[in-house]
Amino acid sequence: MTEPTRPMRRQDIRRENEKAILLAAEKVFAEAGFGGATMQLIADLAGLPKANLHYYFATKEELYRSVVQNIFEIWLQAANCFDAARGPVDGISAYIDAKMEISRRHPDGSKVWASEVMHGAPVLQDYMESTLREWTDGRVEIIGRWIEEGKMDRVDPRHLLYMLWATTQHYADFGHQIETLNGGKSLSDRQWREAKENIKRVILTGIGAQPA
């Protein structure tokens, strides 16, 4: 005899609702932009009454900031591999793997971030000047240390980061273009693996950091 399913606790319900709202908001903001998105569209896609949506997020701007900060926090977690890595081969390889998986699983969040930046970051300029700048400076310091230790060529750490971001996020931001050139089909598991390996080989070779 199976045990009866226990009712969800209030905090579990809140967590599930917030997750559904953020996923719906990612999609709506990615497709309609900040100006074209409405709280009603997001509520409908999340399968919640609009009143419930406003209970969790009072305004569209608050929800928008949460969506963009959420994808950025996911990117930050992917960069933890830098701090523990012995050198660029381990650190950059793991970072590319993680960022590519994020592009595969969170394409809408990446598109929202890209659109915000391309429009001059009207909502998130303060976030970019604080959190993003601090994170970037930390990774620049790590890459600089690898250079001084002779583990890679002398390249500008910032331009290396820009190249990593552009390459990995391309698979999210220009996903439709990639699918079109792939015969109208999403990349298969094999193609994602090949993409990761090709990016790692090109980047690591280009900075003189091939594994022994």
C-alpha cells in the first residue's frame, strides 16, 4: 500500500510558483522585449492568475530584473571553475562546458540579457557597474596569474573573456540561425559535444594552453 502524498508546504509552493513565473517571463521578455511584454502575458504562460503574479513580483521591472539577474547568477556559478582550476586548460575548458550547457538549457535568459545590453542597459546599468565589473575583475586577476606562471600566452584577459562570452552565448542568442543552418533541427547531443570540443580546441590552441 502506497503512502498518501504529503501536501506541499507553503515554501515549496512559493518556490515552484516563482520558478514557473521566471521561466515564463524569460520566454515573454525574450520574444517581446521589455516594452512589449505584459504581466498578463507572463501570468497566462505561467498558468497563474495575474493577481498571483503581482504577489510575487509587484512590477514588471522587478520581474525583469529578477530574470536577468537569474541568468547572470547561473553564469556566475559556471565561473566557479576558474577559482579552483590549476590553470587555463582545466579552468577554461570547464567554463566553456558550463557556459555551453547554459546556452542549451537557458536560451531565453541569455537572449534577454543580450537585448538589455544592446539597448544600453536602461534597467540594469547599476548591476553591470557593480556585480558584473567586480566579477570580471576577479577573473582578469586569475587569468593574469596564469600568464605570469607561464601557463598560457600573453593575451589581454578581458578580450579573452569577451571572446568566451561571445562564442558560448552565440548558441543561445542565435539559436534560430544555428537551427536553420542545421536543416531546421535543434543540435543533437553529439553536435553539442562536438561544438564544445571545437571551441575548447580553438581557444586553448589560440592562447598557447594546450594540455601536455
